[in-house]
Amino acid sequence: MKKEVLSVTMSLLLAGGILAGCGSSSADTASTTAAASTEATEASTQAESSETNSDGKTTITFWHYMSEDKEGKYVKEAVDKFNASQDEIYVEQQYFPRDELMKQYTIGVVSGELPDVGMVDNPDHNSYASMGVFEDITDLYKNSDDQHFLEGSIGSCYYEGKLYGVPWGNNCLGLFYNKDLLDAAGVEVPTTWSELEDACAKLTTKGVYGLAISAIGNEEGTFQYMPWLLSAGGSVYDMGSDASKKSMSYLKELLDKGYISKECVNWTQADAEKQFASGQAAMMINGPWQFSGLADDAPDLKYGVAQVPKADEGDYASILGGENIGICTGANVDAAWKFVQWITGKEEGPDICKNIGRLSPRDDVDTTTIYADDPNWQVFAKIMPNAQSRGPSPVWPELSKAVYTAQQEVFTGQKDVDTAMNDAAKTIASLDK
């Protein structure tokens, strides 16, 4: 099916990373552009080859980044169930690694070839909506009978007052703790920063750190830093404030005292899980998507989950993670909307979310009841409604880069807290938000 995009500018190429950046040779640029052209042609061939299937059903495509050996198997099950329930529509689902999927969206805007329905990480939704990847579904949503999403979740789908998708599955961050290690050290589950520091002091021993976090130089690092920033009363839009600096100084102090490994600047959230699972960290900041990893890596580990400790004079804070889905520009809107409503609806959505390790973003679903038999899931279910979104902003990737760069600079000793945070504030102030 030919997906025509109404307007494309060279800035979209640059935003998606198709053209080489500063310092690249013309040969590099030509090579990269040629590769993008080849990939766009392949995507075009695939899209145009399947307008209907052998049963005469209208075929639409759904792109996602959920790994085939993990959450992806449940996505496939959900799509298969939808297809079995339909007489007129057939959905072809296709998995891409996350970075590759984002690249394919940018290529699709340029080539005019996009899927009918696409998944996007919620902080990136504004960025791709501004590029023209997603259709404006404001009227479709307003005219539907299903407008039951949490304010923070649906808020991440709006760009310039218009709706470009709906939330599918959410998650948030909490504190995981090793029950045996805390009991042996006589430590209560910490609820404040002071209590966390005291706990870390008792739990940090030879070969064991008190706390594992991810402070890597990408979105994961920003994601993990946000609860500390928000609890202190700081803001991404005011990184130079005393409150924002307080959050960074607190974490740097834990690092300097040896309670957090200096290797955290290289750790993904999955790496932090490995440290916790192996007993090399007594606590970690992470999300419910790590439950399956812990079950595989440490099936006998006794652990619990609590809220991320709050600043002594602050409030509990967590950050919204998870995915939205949108109808892509030029899609078969009617067929795509039926699929979107089905996969995010009250009847099927919550069970799909549970299977893929997410929490339902719907406000008409009692998520705590869904996880009544799992106290750790229940903690996240209670945290999630108050989790704050990142942005939303069409320049969130640039905002996030300023945040995780400041954290990296502080943690590696390249800059002191004041300098790094003030520099981040200047960078963010220069962006067109």
C-alpha cells in the first residue's frame, strides 16, 4: 500500500540521523544516504506486496520493537487473536530492534512508506509526531466511546494540542531490595534519602554495593535519574536550580562513598539487574520488566519492591515508561483504528499489558486487582498512576541528552555539579521546546 507523506524536508533527514553529522566525509554521507535509500526501497517492496491476504482480508502492518524471544511472543499471540476475530482485517506484525525501528520511521517519512500502525517509546512520541510519522487522530478519539486513559499516559500522545496515538502499556521505576541481605544487616527498607544512605553504608561490603543504578549515557540514564530530580523539586527545564543540583549532588555523594559502583556510567538497566541478581548489589533502581530476568537469573532470590526513596523534604516520585501506538501517516485509517482500539481496549488491553510486563494505562481498570496475587507487581501498580511523563516535547531526545551528559560528567569527574548542571541548563534553554 503506497503511503504518501504530504511534506518532507531535509531537516527530517538530519533529525533521523540518515545524513552524516559534522566531521564526516562526503564518502560517508554518500554511503549512509545510499544505505537509507536501499532500506527504504526494501520497506516499500514489502509494504506494497500485501494489500490483501489469500482470504481477501484487508492487510495492515504493525511495527514494534518487542523482542521475539521475550515480550514479542505475546505481541504475536495478541495479533493472532485479533486476526482470528476478524472477517475483514488481517494484521501483519513485524519486529525491529528499537534503534532500527526508529531509523525505519525516519526513512519511511522520506520514502513515503510507513506501516499502518507503529509503536513508539512514550517520550519519543512528540518527536516523531512532529516529523510527520503519525496521523492526527484527535477527532477519531473524541468521537469514540473509549476515552479511558490516565492523564499522564494519554498526555504523552499529544503534540501541539492534537492527539497522535494512544498509550498501550506503561511502567515505572521502583526500589528492588534483597530481603536476606537487608535482614542480615538489620536494615529496614529505606523510604527517604537519609535512610537510603544509612542503609547503603551498612549494606556495602567487599564485593557488594549498597545500590545499583544505570547512569549510562543514553535515555536509560536520564530515565533512572528523573525520580531523584523530581523528588528534590527539580526539573529538566531548570537544571541549574538548587533543587536540581541537590539531586545530582546526592547521587554523586553515594558514588564517592563507594555505595554505588563507578561502573554505573556504563551500565544499562539490564546490567543493573545482573548486579542485583548475582548478589553484587543489595538494592537497585529498576522496573517491572526485570521480573522475568530475575526469575531466570536468580530464581531463588528473595526480594521485594518499594517506592524510590524520596528526598527528606520532598515527595515520592517516579517516571513514566512504556509504549504508545499510533496510526502512521498514509495508513488505512479505518482498519488501523479498529486494531488500535482492540489492542488497547478494556477487554483485551490489560491482559496483553500483563503478558508483556507492562501496566495498563487505562483509568477504568483496577490494576492492583489484576496483580492481586503478586505483591511486587502491586507496588508498581500503586506507583504508576502518579508517575510523571518525560516531556512531552518534540525535542525530548536533545533535552534528555543534556541531562544524561551532565550526569556522566559529574559521575566521571569531568565537571563539578555546579558546572555540569549550569551547562545543561544553558543547552536546554537554547532548544526550541
